[in-house]
Amino acid sequence: MFRTLFLSVISASALAGSATALEVNVVLDGGDDALKARLENASRLAAADETGTATSQDYAAAALAEYSIMVGVLYEEGYYGPKVNVLLDGTEAVDLDPFELPEQFSKAEVRVQTGPVFTFGNATIAPVAPQTTLPEGFASGQKAQLDVIRSTGQEVVSGWQDIGYAKADLTDQTIVADHPNKTLDVDLGVTTGPLLTFGKLVISGNRNVREERIKAIAGLPRSAVYDPDILQQAATRLRDTGAFRSVSMRLADEISEGDKINVELRVSEAKPRRFGFGAELISQEGLELSGFWMHRNILGGAEKLRLDFAVGGIGGVTGGEDTMLKTRFERPATFDARNTLFAQTLLERQNEPDYISDQFRADLGITRWASEFLDVEYGIAYRRARIIDGGSESYFSQLLFPINATYDKREGGASATGGYYLKGEVMPFIGLNDTASGTRSTMDARTYLSLGESTVVALRGQLGAIEGAKVQNLPADFQFYSGGGGTVRGQSYRSLGYGDGGGATFLGASAEVRQGFGGSLGAVAFVDYGYIGAEPSMTMDGSDHTGGGLGLRYETPIGPLRLDVATPLSGDSVLGKLEIYIGIGQAF
């Protein structure tokens, strides 16, 4: 015996009725608690009074929709012979006269009899692309869940699209329920269409960004076999320029001559200019003010020009005031769609307790977009520095060859709740005019783990090493120090070095437990560790220190406001002083 369930939904009239709360009860015969929870969560009646203004007409309409909603959930779980009753004050919803509804309803009962669980009898789909693996649940004798049928169809269609059959689609579906045998026979057919290659990129919506530059950034390879990953990468590159507020790509409806498929790209341009300001206050180091100005389409080809400035150490007791001015120009799609050319200059003064550094640096290089999460940057730089250290003045000229890679797979935006972040840099340098040569390497690794709804554990490790040159022969700002924000909170800024200067090795570790209290407020407990050594290897001849404390976080649209209070956990002043750190954004 075969049965097909037909449902009709009757529209309720817009007669006025009094708003009233409704008691909704789902009664399940068969299944388990998990199924009951799914039914309750899906219930239209239970959600009908979210605004507190539902009328009897609203409840009647929701009750009529409840039949198909409940049956849909049951089909997804493999129940193809269910019985559903929806009662409003004891009357079946389909028997209600929409023109003679009571002023209000007080109680709703949804009675669900699941019937038996169905299993797959025959379960077939064809044709299937090479290398495509069907879901394990799509097989004779397995529970006949509707989601398994859907995912099987999607998996097979995606398998064909992944190898160039862009118009592959599920075109035939024969699904028969055998109620006496409690089985579901499923036969799915896929039409692959021809193997397609990329055709034209048809662009619309651009006003100020030139079309040829958009095509260069997208980098769609004409006449290459269609690949959906190439489309996704092209859209990501366009978004990453910052020149566009939105990017949408879709395939043309019709196949062009020669089995080519055109791609329709619609963009909406972002406002080209942007600026921002920031501030950070640390009890010993003082106030730092920073800002930037940026143009995201300076030459009409999504080129970016950014100016950054900062003044730090205002009112601090560790050294004097620091200043920084940086310019950076970026041109996407240079030599290759995945390459961004950059040119950068830096003017900076660091007025530290042990030295004063004035430097000029100019960089030229390429940022290589390797994937959605991975960027690689390499280039060449010239650096000229004047160091005033202990009353003596020294000049250093260097050629730098920085190579760095950043892998960013954090989840949750400015306040990460999961994932990880890795950044490493290897920078060979050649000293000019008797300046030492060698290699300076750094690494920063972070990971985030959610524990429940509102608790996050954040861990960070940092490494640094100088090889090939004696640290005392290098500029002081090339050496490694520890202490203060960014390394060990609670310890004085750059208080740990080696001898009279910095070290050749740095090891840092930080752990935070971040607890949200609901809404925007949260708290943090943290501990930081730092080690400085004289040699590139981690030997026992170095020094270390530890700090820790508590903090508050308040989420805002521009990022969390951060207040940390820390104290030394090692050294001569354990718990003997407090350092305060105020800023925008998490510590890491």
C-alpha cells in the first residue's frame, strides 16, 4: 500500500482579535527526547507570539502551517507514515471556520504519532563522477532520512561541477514509500551537461574602478576548464582589495558557443576614503595616540594608499616620547592575479630607557595571496638608523630581505572564539659600512578554544632569534627585550634584556581565560612569561620573568575595550606593584 500526503493551507482573514499568550504542548508518540526537542523548536505555534501581539487569526494560520512543518521534520528523521493532529482549544485546526474564530485561544496541543522508521530499499543515483564518495547513509537497509537524500544529490552534483561540468543538476527523482515493508525506494538521476571552459567575465556595478583592473584582480583564466574554487578565489581577491562593498559572481544562464560559460560579476564599490583613530594607556609607558588615513582606489585600479601615524610615551616614566609615520602603497594583481605589489616608507623615533633610535626604512616587495587563509610576503628594504646608547652615537646602514608568512584561521572576529593564527618571519640582513650581517627570525602562534557558550581559552607563543652576528654589534632596536604590553604584563616595559642591552633570543608565552557575562561585558584572567638569552639557542644562561593579572572587556562596534591590571609574579617585587593597560582590542 502506498500513500501520499497532501496538505492545504487556508489563509486566515484579517479580522481583528485580542492578543493573548498561548500555551503550546507537543505530545509525541514514538521517537525520543531529541526528536521531541526538534519538533518543539520547529513549531510555528510556539513562535507565533514572539512580538506579544499575536491574535486568534495569527494562531489559526500558524496552526494550519504546523501540519506540514511537523511532517517535514519527521520525514527528515525517516518517519514516512506519521499522523499529526493540531488542536486549538480542543478543536482540530483544519475544522476551524476562519470567519468565526473566537476572540482568543488559550491552549494548543500538537499530537504527533511518528509511525515506524523507514529504511532504504533501493537507493541509487547515476551517473556519479570519478572520485565522488556517496554518504554512508545512502544505502539499502540504512535509515531513510530526507537529509541523506538531499546531501547525496548535492554531493554528486558538486562532484561533476568540481571537474568542469558547471551545469550539472539533479533532474530526475523517483521516491516511493512502501508502507507494508517500511522501506523507501529512491532513484535519483543527474544530467551533467557538457564539459565547460571559462568564457567572458561580464562586469556590472563598477563606477570608479576600471574594468580591466577588475578583470586582472579576478584573474579568471579564459578557456580553462571550469572550476568553482577558481570563482571563489576570484571573489575573495576582489573583496580583499577593500575597494568593493559587495562582490557577487554567478554563471550565465546559457552556455556560449564552444561550450564556454560566461561569468557575471556584479560589484558595489565602497567609499574610497577611510580614517580612524586609536588610543592606549599604560601606567608606566604613558599614553599612545594613533591614527590612519586610507584611500582604497587612489589611481582607479583598486590601488590602496595608507598613512599611519602614532605618538607614544606621552606622560610616561620609561623613556621619552616615541613618534612614527608610515606610508604604504599597494597595487593588486601585479605580474599575477595573486600578487600585490607594495612600497612602504617608515620614519620612527623610539625614545627608550636605555637608548634612543631614529630610523628611516624603505621597503619594496610582493604580497602573495596563497589561499583564503595564507599570505606570503617578501621583498627588499633599506634601513638607516642612528642609535644613541649610553652617551655614544652610532649609525647603522642595512639591506634587509624580509620573508614572512601569515596563516590566519581565527573565528569570531576581533574577539576570537576559535581557530588559530600563525605568523613567521625570516629576515636576512647585510650590514653596510662595517655594520654586522646575519639573520633575524621571529614567530607568533596563537590558538583559541571555546569552553561552552561564554568561556574562551586563548594561548600565545612567541619566538625570536638572531643568528650570524653578535647581538652587541647590532642596533639596539634589533635586539630582543621582554616586559610590558605585548610580552609580559605586570613587568616594567622592556625591563628584561641581557647584560647592558638586549638579547639574541626571545621566548614568550601567554595564557588567558576570557569569560563573558552576557551582553557586552566580560572578564579576563591572564599570565605571561618571557625569556631572554644571549645566544640563538635556548640555553640556561638567559633570564626570565613572569607577570599576571585580571582584566575587563566591553564589546563595542570597533572592537572590545580592554582594561588589564597586572603585577609581577617573579623577581624582587612579586605582587608589589600594579601596571594598568587600557586599549582597544584583545591583548592577542
